[in-house]
Amino acid sequence: MRRREALSRARTVLMKGDAAMGIDLRREGRRRSIGRVPLVGAVLAALLGGLLLAVVPTPAAPSAQAVDNSGFDPGFIISDDVFFDDSTMSASAIKAFFKAKDPSCRSTSSLTCLSDYVETSRSRAANSNCSAITGKKESAASILYRVAKACDINPQVLLVLLQKEQGFITGGPRSSLIYRKAMGYGCPDTASCDAKYYGFFNQVYSSAWQYQRYAEAPQNFNHQAGRNNAVRFHPNASCGSSTVYIRNQATAGLYNYTPYQPNAAALAAGSGTGNSCSSYGNRNFWRFFTSWFGNPANLLKNAGFEASSSGWGSGVKTVGLARKKSSASAESGAWYLSTSTAKKGSSLRQTVKRTSRAGEVYTASVWVKSRSSSTPFRTVLKLTATGGRSESARAEATVGPEWTQLQVSLPVTRTHTAFVFDLYEMTTGVSLAVDSALLAEGEGEPSRAAIGLKSAGFEGSQSGWSTTSSAVTTGVRTKLAEWPASQGSSFLLAKTTKAGGTVQQDVAYPVEAGRSYTASIMLRTSGSAPFAGALVLRGTGGAGVDSARTDFEVDGEWSRQQVTFTATRSDLRGLRFEVRLNTTGAYLHMDDVRLSSNLAADTGFERSALGGWTTGSGDLALRYRVGGATHPDIPDDEVSLLAKRRSDSVASLRAPVDRKLSVGETYDASILVRSTGGDVNGSLRIWGLGASSEHGSQGFTADGDWQLVETSYTPTVAGQTSLRVELYLNTVGGELEVDGLWLR
């Protein structure tokens, strides 16, 4: 039918970014006369000739929360799945939404609040865009609900359109003159509003009908999905336009209804006014929707739990779930979900019907934290494509009382008909807080989330790990008073009778040539002497060898060791992480394994000279050291960089990364360093750049042994557009050897 036809015409992709907010308490304009039925003859000619609508460039509006417009994608404002989902809200939920968004609204004899508004709607016969609807005396909430059902439009979309057009949701009581042109339908810039479209029901129905008309006959309208479109910035043609590749039907419909995109000034203004060439309609639509209902590219229902938990339930076994209201405790918005189970391995689940095609990539993510300040919670995120032979991806973490994001990417290799989003609960007796879940098509920004290792924390299991020789024995140890785990309650013991034995795990993952990947692990020994070994990270599935190695030596204290691998081949289909045991007869303790793609590309100096690095300030002498018989202990097997500060001026190395940052999101960097002579002092710094300059920093003193230096940075201002990792050398004449930057 209507929605299905629209979805068959355009494929959705992941919209970058997920921060937003709304605006627009004043009318944005009296516009959009596209609704002349039938759309044939002179009217169709006018449409194709560009006689659409204009917007008065007036933003307006107090916002409900901080805004970052950097996530706005002009080619993909909202997914088709979200836009045409008519099942997201009931009439009672819509009425409750009115009251929640404008709690102080009070109707008078001449002005009426949306929650109090009543009108006698008109009967409409079934047509190609909407099913039949019978007129009756009903509330505004009932009108929105019934029109959404009849025309297969998400009622959340209708709510956002009401706010965008007239500030209806948060603007207090309105007069009958405003209600009769609520959606701006039939109100062109160049003439008075057409009286045939007057009335609240008439406006809502006509608007919903029109969006289905765009989907039914996309070839009849200026803005079309699946092609480049010249989209203007403003009704004034002298303000210009830019080429926008519109990727789906819902976005094309928004541009046909409001044929302007925000310019750079409008986006930089947040919820405010840009310049004389700014327009705000589609910016405001995106901001309101994201603020109220979450990422409009999201295929999941109630992903932020702000309106309800409908769509979520038990998957494997049984979980208990309850929505909790607390803006202080939620990861985003005011609500989050609390879930718990009496049976380990139960899952919280949502199933999404979605036909996928080979070559598409789907990303699932969720924010979680333990609701106990003293007991960590082990959880597994698994995304499964079903219908035919299934494919899946998973990520595991043991989380404490701070919000932590889990994310997986699933490249599908065949056609599927549905996706199953499972969050497995591996801890009992404690509740898990869940918020801001996401399932979307496309890759977006490089992932910061863990690549799905099994039993990464060894909490009661070593599933997924194997050994390469019978000489290697392993076992999980739990709650040993003398030897506590580095996190959680368990760790893995490993011992070999023959040097070179390996504990390893293979992970299927779409490895990209030129991208760096890093694995790290907490290690110690219970032996009386240091334990020597090596970490190896390699690409698998290709015709040749592509790997990196870091040697280690650990004592009785937990220490984090890491290895960074930069892929040089394009035929790799997975990763293998190996822990090689070179000391015989002693136990190596292993815990808290992490594996992720590196936000900084080519940081191990393997593919080119400086790779992803550049020289910063000061006077540096650079040379390279190649591993092998002469230098077998160089991390990453092949090349390390040696840098010497030659003068009194500040000297540094930089690794820049273009990435849109979100306030409150923490970035971590770590790097291996050692000196080639005496002690070398320095610092590792992460810069956030764009709207302002801010950073996190960690000083160090390097000697002749490799050490891991770590620091972190959390943006505090909106509008940051890039990261820069900078390694400062403070000792004049001292030479520092560096390798294996990990930025995540």
C-alpha cells in the first residue's frame, strides 16, 4: 500500500549525528500550497515549474535542551521507516504529549489549548493515498491519531509539523483563526490562504495526504530521492542553492513541502537566527523530532523510552522492564529503561521488519550502565539479520555505574527480512539501565565502540577463546581474595610448557585497508619472575599476511598492554587477537580485553613515513627504526618513529582526526613510548577543536622500557568538529621512540 510503495522506491542510510532540539514558536511562514487535488494539468505544470512554497526566515523559540546542529544531514533528514510508521502513538498518548510539552497552557473563551480542542471532522472516502475516514466530533489528539492511521503517517511526524508550522505544541492557547491553517496547507507566499483547506482536521488530513502523494508519484515533483537535487537556501533566488543527493522518499517529501535547506549560518545559529539568506523549516523539523522522539534515522521504536517502552519485550527467557523518569539519571532526555532478570542469558529484545540487501551495513548501538554502584553488570549486544540463513554481530562489556555505549556493525551478505536487536543480561540480582538505542542502515562516523569479542571479561566463561597447542592450558578463576580480577570478579589463567603457545580469538569484521585497529588487555603474573610474551593482531581471510606485534613483560601488578595494526590489504574479512606465551611453567593472568577500530588512521608508521601523523610546532629530527633481528622488540612488528627535540622551542607530533563531537562524550588516547638514551619528559594531549580549543593531557617520563601513556578528553562546548592527538617532547636533545597510537 502507500507506505510500502514509498519504501520500495528508496533505500535508507544512516544519518550522521543524533543531537538536536526544536524551535519555532512563531509561524515560520504562510506557505505550501501544493494541495490541489487532482494534481494534473495546470497545477502539475506549476509544481514542476517550481511554484511551490516559501518560508519566512524567522526561527523563534525557547529550546528544551542544548542543541548541536552538526548532525543535520540535508540528504537524509528522516528515514522512510520512521516517517511512514503509523503505530508509534495512541490518541491518549498524543493528548498526554500535548499536556507534557505545554503543562501551563490554559484555555480561555477565545483561545484554546491543543489538549482541549474539539472539532467535528469531515468524512473522507478512500483514495490512493489514504483509507476512508468517518467524520465525527473529536479532539485534536483523536484527529491526529485517526489521520495518521488512515494515511500511514507517523503521528510523531504530524506533531513535529504542527510545531514547525505554528509552534502549536508549546505555544500556548490559539485562536480559531490559527487552528484553521494549522499546517500552513494551501497558504502560498504569493496569495491568501485557500478557504477550501480551512479547519484543523482539513489541514492535518491534507498535509498527510500530500506526503503520500509525493511518495505515490515522485516523478511529478521537483525534489526526488535517489538523485542530485539543486536545493535553495531561501525564497530569494540570489541566496543561491547547493547540490543535495536526497537519499530517501521521506526527505524528498519534506523538501517538496518546504523547498529550502538551512545554510551554514542557520546551522551555526543553533535554535537562533542565521542571516538574511537563512531558512529554518527543515532544520527545525529535524531538531524537534530528534529532541522529542530520538534520531529520525532510527529503525527502532521508542529507542529513548521517552513516550513508552512499546516494541520492547523479552527475547531469550524472561526479563523484567520498567520505565524510569529522571533527567539526572537518563543518558538522554528524561526517561530510561530499567531491566533485570533472574536467569543469566535472558535478553531484552526488539524485532524490526526490514528487507535488507547484500552489501548494506547496519549499525546497532545502546547506552547501558549498572544501577548498582558496587556491582558491575555484564551485558552483550547482538544484532541478528533473519529470514534465510542468519547473520549476526555482537559486542560485550562489563559496565559500572557510568553510562557506556555498546555498538556493533553488521555488513549483510544476503537478503534478509528482519533484524533482531538483543541485549543479553549476564548478571542477576542487579538492574541494568538502558537508554538511547539505535538501529540504522549505513556506516556514519567511524565506530568508537567495541568490536564484538566473546568473553572479553571472562566473567564465568572463556567462550570464544582457543589455544594453538596442547602445551597451553587455560581456566577461568573467580573471586580469588589473593588475586582479584582487574574488573568484575573473574579472569583467565594461562600456562604453557612450550614457549610460543597462544591464546587467541577470531572475530568476523569488515576490515578496511588503511584503517588502524587496536587490541588491549590487562595482564599480570603470579610467578616470582616477570612473564614475557607478545600480543599479535592480524587481519584474516585475505590471500596474504597482514599483522602487528607488541612484546610485553609483566610482573605481579595488573598492567594494560596493547597492539595496533594498520590494514594494508583490501581482502581482509576479520581480525585475530593472539596472546603469545613465551615464559614456560608460570601463570599469566588475563582480563578486560578490548578491541576496536582506531579513530586515528595509519598511526603505526607501517603504510607510509609519518602515516596519520604530521609534525606540529618546534624543531624535530625524525628517523625510523625497522624491526627484525636488530630490533625484535619494536611494537607492531615493523616500524617505529624516533623523534628528537633539537631546540628550546616547543616541539610536537600531531595526529588530526575530522569528527563531529558531542558534549559529554569521552575520548581516550593511548600510545607506547620509550627513550633511546636518558629520560625524556613529555605529555600526551587530546585537543577538541572547532567552536573553541579545549584538551585533556597526561605528562610522562620515558626511560628505556616501553610504557603505555593514556589520557582522555570530554568536550564541554557544542560545535567541536575535530580531534587532534598531540605528543609533546619537553626534553631538549632527548630522543623518544613512539608507536601504536590508539584513539577511541
